[in-house]
Amino acid sequence: MRIPKGNQFMMLSSFFVALISLGVKLLSHIPAVEILFFNSLGALLISFTMLRYRRLTIWSKNSNLLLVRGVVGTLGVILYFFTLQHIPLPSAMTLHNTAPIFSAIIGIFMIKEPVSPRQWLFFGLSFVGIVLINGFSLTATSWYVCSGLAGAFFRGLANSIIRKIERKEDPLVVTFYAYLVTVPTTGAYLLYHFVDLQAQDWMVLSAISLLGYVAHYYAVKAYQLGPLAPVAATAYMAVIYALLFSYLFLDESLPHLKLLGLGLVLLGVLLSVFLRPKQTI
């Protein structure tokens, strides 16, 4: 069975997101906002260069909507980076990837795109996996669970805005606006909270910027192709990639119950992709 283009782009984007998350984890001694600033600054320069190369204008009839998306997207990433630095990589990514559920709910009202009962079942499987990964009781990490879910909500809202715009804008323009908002927002914070960087920090930050731009670009293309719910669910693949990276590079391990949770997340993704609505591209 052929995987739709939107899902293919999201799988690719998720791989780069997992690599970025690994880089952020390696920079846990640097504030999340500072990492996001340098990540976005480098990506903004790449984005502007690509726009000039393609001779695309940044002026758009959807400028206001793109700016709003930039604001909520910035909030989502800041909260995600903050969460990522305080709990294990797969758990942080799983929390942030509750965004597909928020995307689906918001999409019902924002773009009038209904979600089938079958798709809700697939989301339910993934959500059960999330509960198994993060546990049931309130612990010292409860604050980080809340920050992760808040970041996921803002990401879900940003994704829904992309779907609302659909193919009215080139992905390069959509990407540019996101970084155009993030750079001054995080830069203002760094005027008072800057942490000095070492040579190896600059190397990791440069890699994050490049990977971040590529991941963002492919995510925009994925959501433009839609439909929203199945494509958003495919973002859960980042959790699987993260699990592999955490074993290979961070020496992090997960109990069997959490591994079962990750398995349910993956099952929900695969069902969303292969038992997709007939109108999926």
C-alpha cells in the first residue's frame, strides 16, 4: 500500500526533529530560549537565502495569519525545549507529540475538517501509550509534563493554521514567517539572560539550525497536503527515532512498561497511515 505524500514528508520531518532533540539534549546546560534563538537565527538566514534564490516575495495576503502562527509556534517550541532538558528524550518527545490530538480537535472548529471515529481510535491507542510512558501519579516531574502538554497545544494550533492556509503559500514563505517571529522574540529575552557558549556548543547549534530548517520545511509541505489528522499522527514517528537515538548516544533506558507505551504509539501511527480516509493524497 502506497504511503501518501503528506505522510512521507512528515516521516522525513520527524527524523530530523529527533536529531534536533538529540542536539538540544546535548545542550542541556544552555537555556532553552537561547538554543531556540540561535536555531532560528541560522534558519532565518537560510530561509531568506532560499527565498531570494527562488525569487519569492515575502508579502502575502495571509501575513497576519502567518504571524499568528509564528507566535504560537514559538511558544510551542520554547515549552518543548524546556521540557526536553528536564526529562528523558523519548518521554519529552512523546508529550510534545500529543500535538496531533490537539490539531485534530482544533481542526474541527478552525477548518471544519471532521475526524472519523476510526481516527479517534488510533489517537486513543497513541494516548494510552503516552500514559504508559509518563505514568499515572503526580511526581516531581508533573510540572514538566504540564509544560510539555502546553507546548503540544500551541504546536497543534500552529499546524491547524498551516492546514487552513493550505497551498495558498509556498512552504518557503510559511517557514520564513515562523523564524521572523521567533528571532526577535527570543532575542529580547537573551539581552538579559545570555549564557556564554563554548566552541563545541556553536557546532551543535549550527547543526540544529540546518536540521531545524529542513524539518520545518517538510512539515509545512506535509500539512499542506493533508488531511490534517492522519498527517499529524505520523509525527509520532519522531518518538521512535528518539528512542533509538537515546539508546545509541545518551545511554538512556526505558522500563518494559514504557516500551509497551512506545509500541502503542507506533501502532496508532501505522494504523493512521495505512487505514487513512479515501480522500487522502
